[in-house]
Amino acid sequence: MPTHDGNWSQGTPCWVGGDVDDPARAQTFYGELFGWKFTESPPESGGYLMAMRAGRAVAGIGPKPKDTPSAWTTYLAVESADAIAGKLTAAGGSLMLEPRDALDAGRMAVAADPTGAVFGVWEARAHPGAGIYNEHGTYCWAELHTRDYKRTQEFYADVFGWHYTEIGDGHNFIYSTFSPTHDGDGVGGIFDSTAVPGDNRSHWLAWFQVDDTDAVLATARDLGATLRSGPDDSPFGRMGVVQGPQGEVFGVIDTATKVSSPAGA
């Protein structure tokens, strides 16, 4: 069971937050889908729920801001939310939520990169981020779908110092993994989505690991979700993309079930 204690390294996806109209409804959905247990945060948190698995924090769910869609937001670990806010605006990004304290848990901001993909930054204090990962019902991969691949790589390299490893064939499948260090393992991916019908906006997609993709997709559908794709086999696992009952989109993947090799490998 992969677990993590302490702060995550800067530039590493460290947390996902579900922003929805009805957190109680989402609690029921994800509790049944992933087996999450929930703890309530202090009243001043505005109804934020902490999802737990095996006694460790997995994800958060809270009420979304008015006039915004329901979504899963990927948060990147930072040493200083204020310093990163300055760097990302200088690099062409924009702030949707200025840096602010989240009680004693940490300091956060929400931003959009130059192509419009929304993400968060998290300066950990009492809450370091995910305490369990790469396990059934936990967050396992952060994937950025972009309409401007090179510009996106340049932006995150400038702001977070990411290093990239190209794993696609450069034509039919353009994809790179990113790492905060030059020789580190990939902690997420960037996908050139320009050739994908219907994938017409840049966005971050949160992936949750599951033991049986087909069973989880069937359960999600029975609970009122919509299947956007899948189940599909790939070199990375058997996967599917789900739109939750309140409109939030996420992926599920069984990484133990793989076929063939990545293009260009």
C-alpha cells in the first residue's frame, strides 16, 4: 500500500479537490464507488469534506464557486504559493483565486495556464496532501490535455522546473511524462489532444486507480454517472473516463491490465 508522509516535492501533483453543487450527494456517490470514508472539516471551512481510505487522506470535496462547472481540480505542491503566483503570471498564466490561507491546513491558489487549463497550487502546513496513492480508490495520475503542446511544456518548465520524457511517436500519439527533477520518475503526463474529436479545451484530468475497471464503470453508471469513454485497453492499463452525476469528469484505470507497448517506445 503506497503511502506518503510529509510534504510533497515542489511541482508534484499532491492533491485533488472535487468542487460540486452538492457535497453530500457527492459523498454518497464516491463513497459507494471507491469505498471512501469521510470526515467533516471545521464549520469555517464551508462544508469541505475530507475523503479517507485506510485512515489516510485521499481527496477533498467541497461546494463549488458560483457560475463555475463541477470539476476535479489537480493541485501541485509548492514551497510558497505567493512566489509561484508571481512566476505563473509572469509566464503567461492567470490567477483565478489569489493566494490565501485555508485555515491552518495550508496556503493555496487556483490558476489557469496560458492555454486555459485550470489547476491549483498547495503550500502545505497542517495538511501535506494525499497520504495514500496508487491503490484502489486513490488518486494515481495527473494528466494535462492541451491544445498547445509546446507552449504548455514551456510554461510549466518555467514555473515549476519540470523536465520531460517523450513517450509518444511524435505524430499519432504526442505525450510526455513530467518530473520535478532531471532524472526523476514521471509524476504526471501531458497529452497533445488536438487530434481527439470532442477534446476541444485544455484541461487537467485526475485519474483514480481501481482493481477492476469494468466493474467500477458499471457501478458508476448505476449510480447516475455518464461514461465518456471505455472500458478501453492501453499500454498503461484498462481505463475509462466518467462524468459524475454533478458533471465532474475523472478517469479510472486498472494499471495491472495492460496491452502492447507505448507508441514510439
